[in-house]
Amino acid sequence: MSIPQIVDSHCHLDFPDFEADLPDVIARAQAAGVTRMISIATKMESVPAVRGIAETFDPVFFAAATHPMSADKEPMVTVDQLVEIAQHPKMVGIGETGLDYHYTADSKDVQKESLRIHIEAARQTGLPLIIHSRAADEDMSELLTAEHKAGAFDCVMHCFSSGPQLAADMLDLGFYLSMSGIATFKKSVELREIFATAPVDRILVETDAPYLAPQKHRGKRNEPAYTALTAQTGAEVFGMDYADFAAQTTANFDRLFAKAAAWTPA
């Protein structure tokens, strides 16, 4: 019996945590049914490394942005820069960008400026926006809603762990919510309840590896293979068989990340 196929929609395979055993990490992911993964560049200087990983390993795609926590420390990225990077056949998303007021609230104005640049790049390229949001629900909802009215774009709320109002507002815009290992934590009852109210055709799964390992491996290095553990929790949340949930979230991924779905090896 074949293992259900699933996608890790967000990880960081260029991080030093994977330097010693990246081929094994990707092989373990495939053995667990994780057929594709998106590795995220969080700074422009990281793009060559992430792009190189995507070029080396068929299952890996990449996205690029300036992370909101770095927005005031890095040169401000331009729309043209992002559009140029997006010409690569395996560059499939703009992100992660967004707002983070947990540690870096003092740079909120710079974060908003950076986010608007990334939104315009998403509009121009047609690639989905990948949003990081932490302790910024009200501003995030206000900004994304206004920008979407000014010119539509597709979007996923990566590693969603915000409140029910932001979830509802984002779903109203037609955006997607991505479930990470946080949803498997014993204390995450309210978060699972928020996911349960969402349409299942708007759900993705991810690891955010090397961070946020699911409950079974909590405190250890996360890796794409563990997407399956988060998806098992997701299946329980939606009252679905694991195979059906895996198929649904994979279809959701293909709808949002259409460039990844259309890619074939040379």
C-alpha cells in the first residue's frame, strides 16, 4: 500500500542545522510521503544558497523575501529585485514577509513598507504571498485587506497561530491558512478549534523546519518528514482519514502554488 503524498509548504533547508545531512533529510521526507517542499530564503543574501538547493534536488522549490524581523537591518528590497528572482523556474512564492511585533515592534513602519513592496511583487509575478504574522493581528488584517482591495493577490498565512478574527478576515479574502507543528502541541486547543472552523480547501501543512517540531519530537530539530505528523493532527481536526486530508492539502497546495504544480524536471 502506497504512502499518501503530502507537501511541506514551508521550510528552511539552507539553515546550518541541515548542512551535515541534507540529502538524508530530503530522502527521509520522500520516504514519509513528502513529495515536495518549499525552502524559504529570509534574506536576499540567502537566495543563491536556497536556489542552489532547489536546483540540486528535484523535490525542492524555493521562495524569497526579506523577513519582517530583518526589515530594518537589511537593505530595502525592491519590486524589480523580486520580479527578477521570480524568473527562475523553481521560484514559486514571494515570502516570507509580513509583520512581527513580538520582538521587533520598534521597526513596524519599516516592516509595513517592506510588506507593501512584497505585495506588489506578488501582484506583478502572479506568485502567492507567504505571510509571517506574530503579535500583529489588527495591523495585519487592516493592511492586507486594504492592499487586496487595491489589487488582488493570492496569499498563505504561514505557520498560522494567530487569533480567530485574523483567521476569519484572511479566509474572507480567499487566503489560505498553513498548519505547523504548533497545532500538534497539547496546549494548542484554541488553535485547533480555529482551524476546524476553516474550509478544508483553504488549509496547507508545513514544518517551518528546523523550527517547531511536532509534539512527538518537540524540542528537537524539525525536518520535512515530520509534515506527516502535523497532517495526522490536521486529519483529526477535520474528522478525515489521513489519506483524504493529505490529498486535500496537496490539491490546495497545487491550486495556490500553481507554478510548482506545473513544473517538471528537465
